[in-house]
Amino acid sequence: MMYDTLLSRSFSKHEKQKLRYWGLITCLLIALSFCTVFKPYLGPLPVLNLRLSIGAGQKLEIVNDTSSSLKLISGDDAILTKNSALMANDTSSSQQVVKEIARKNDEPINNTSSSQEIIKEIIMNNTVKLNNTSSKQTIAGDIITKNKTEPVSVCNMLERSDFCEIKGDIRIDANSSTVYIVSSEIDILAASANTSWTIKPYARKGGYSGNHFHAFTDIILPLYSTAQPFNGDVQLLVTDRKPWWVAKFNVLLNALSRYEIIEIGKRGESTHCFSSITVGLKRQSSKELNLDSMGDFRQFLRSSYSLRKTTAIKINNGGLKKRPRLVIISRQRSRKFSNIGEIAQLAKRLGYKVVVFEPDANVSRSAQVMNSCDVVMGVHGAGLTNMVFLPLNAILIQVIPFGGAEWVSKTYFQEPAKDMNIRYLEYKISLKESSLFEQYPADHVVLRNPYAIQKQGWEAFRSIYFDKQNVKLDLDGFRHTLLKALELLHQ
């Protein structure tokens, strides 16, 4: 009580009021100091969202590798990631490969400095969508730099495919199909506006992966060019798995990756960690069945399927010691040979050893049969895709159906054959060799003006000239083509 009295006497009324003000100011300064010190931890946490299509026939790839350069894979669509610290432990598999979005960051996860790292999240859904709050992030094709030198994210929006790449600390929650990316606050503090991309999940946008031709040109080839540089240290992640597709190409998938496939979205899966990820497939060429080095790809096929024959037979002028082997590709639905037995007999009389073969889902068997032959012939169709297994300098004879299919025949098989060191011949059937000649009256537009049908669109054209047409070869006319093939085997 005496202390309170002495304190009251020490200050005047005015001085006590000033003391209160200074005390209030001191408290505010202390509070401001706390806010300044803990500001990195109180800031908002912007989210980087990547919605990845998980529709039918998509595939994700993940790469386990310690190198700094990221590669991509494919199937219908794929995600690739690299990390020496993790190996997949799931046995599930899938059909196709998806689309990609990329982001890079080398900062440690548990950093307590002012550049604290914040987990950003990529959510996979019906489309591939990237949202970033950084105002310095550029749109597709541009590079976001980290510390003014290193690229953080690269996205490419091309005519046929979209893909993006991310490098950094990446966590994949397989149960929820969610990818988390750890990123430093440096990028977050620069955020001011949202940027987003929507990516279609195919190497060919809206591709036809169920078809044997498109499986190779739109999935297998992009998959090979992306995954092969890792020499098996690549992990495949798949969604909406198609067991029949994986079973069909299981030999190639095992040759590209030494790890079991992880199925994204499957219950009971764990979280996987990687240092980089690629969403989508890079396609090297706009041409069909084409890579920068088809020779290397064909060598990969020979190694994967243990194909022994490397070069087609060369006939000596001194006489036939060994007959060249001719494979006639048979079809059971449309565009089938109506007189295949007569064609085989004609070829035998000319000196061929003939094999009639109908390709099916057993790719290993198709590879062995095709690799054993020197000449292969067939009506334009997906079965001719098996020419990828032919030995060097073999001969492809493409029978072009009636109706103006020259353009697609050239694009799908004639031009690719040259890049594979396969010699090419073709035989265009006449109207009388087509079953359409008996199905329509002579003055019908289908027979008189096929280009008028083409103008109605691809579906109209295909339904008539591909789906309803069979072929009965004129043996006298086709004889010259078989003789030309024998002549080439002498060269």
C-alpha cells in the first residue's frame, strides 16, 4: 500500500498518461516484430493443380533414375518420373499413356528458413489442368526459371499432343490419383494470378489405341522414344487399366521397364516418391510409324522378340537354291481376299514358298512369322503394321482397294516402309476386282464417283470402301507384281 502511494506521488497526472501511451506503443512494436519473424509461416498456400485425364486407355509412366535429364514414356498416355530412392511394388498394369505437366524444384522438404517449402498438389481428374498462382510463370512452351537460371516447369501445346515436365520433390498418392510437388516459397511469394492449361492425354489427340496400327504409331513408338534412354530404369504408372492391351504388348513393356506397373487409383496402394515426372507423350514426328531412328526401334523389336533373321534372302542368278518365303496376310472380315487359295497357288508356281497368315492378339507369334519371310502381301489394313518385324530389304506388297484409298495407303505404309529399309510395291485393284462391283448398279455414285463419298467425311468413306469391300485379284494382272518382287530379290 505504501509502495502504491509512493509511485502515485512520483508522477503527475500528465506524466502517467504519457506512460500509458508509451506502453501501448511498445506492445504494438513487439506484436509487429512477431508478425515479421513468422511471416513466411502465416502466408497463404497457393495450390498447383494438375487435373490428369483418367479416361479409358490412359497410362502413366514413372522413371527411377538419378540423372538430371527427364525423359517421357507413353502407351496411350503416361507419366514418367525418376528417382533412385524408390522402386514400385505394384503388379497391376494398364493400356495407354496420358498427358503431362512439369514443375521443378530442388529445395529440401523440411527447410525451416525464410524460403520454407510448401507442398503443392496435382489432382488427376477428367482433364489435365495446371493452375499456378505465380505471376512469373509463362504459358505453354515457355520456361519458368528458379533463381533466375534453372527451369521449373515446361509445357508444350502441340498440334497432335500436349505434354509437360516437372522436376522436384514429388509424392504420388496412388489411392487418390494425386501428385504432390514440394516447392519453395520463393515461387509462392511471386504469385499474383492463376495460370492454367488443359491437356489432352494422348500422343495423338483423340487417338485410336485399340487399333493395331494406332497402337504402334500413337503409343508404342512414343513410349519407346521416351522410355528407352533410361535402359529399363523407368516406372510405369497406369490408370483405367486394360488387361488385354497390356497382355498384348507385355513383351515390349517388360523390355522397356524392369519394374512392375503401378495402377493409379487402386485401393490399398501406397505413396511413391520421385524426383521428376513427365505427364503426356512426346511424339518425335508428325509422320505415321516414324521415329528419328526407325533402325534402332526395329533392332529393339528384334531383341525383344528374339527375331533371328536380319536380312531378306538374296537370290543368285545361278539358280534358286532356296525359295523366297511369301506371307499372305489373311483377313476374315472386310477387305479379305476372295480367291486366296488361287493366289497362293500362283505364287508357288512362280517359285515362292507360301504361308497364309492371319494376325491376331498374339504379337509374339506375328513377329516370328513376319520375320521369317522375304515378301509380305496384303490388302490395306492394320495387319500390314506387322511389317515392323520384317528383316531388312524385305518386300511389302500393298493391295490398294477400289475407291480412292491411295492417300491413306501411302501415308500409313508406303512412306514408313522406306524409313524401315523395306522395299515397297503396290497393286491397285480395278473395279471388277472389287466386291462393290456386284453390290451396286453400274451407274451408282459409289462406283462412278468415289470422291463424292469422300466429301461426306471419313466415316461415310470407310463404311463403304473399307468395311463393305472384299477383293478378288485378277491373277494375270497380279502375276507381274509377284515377278517384280522376285526381280528385286535378285538385286
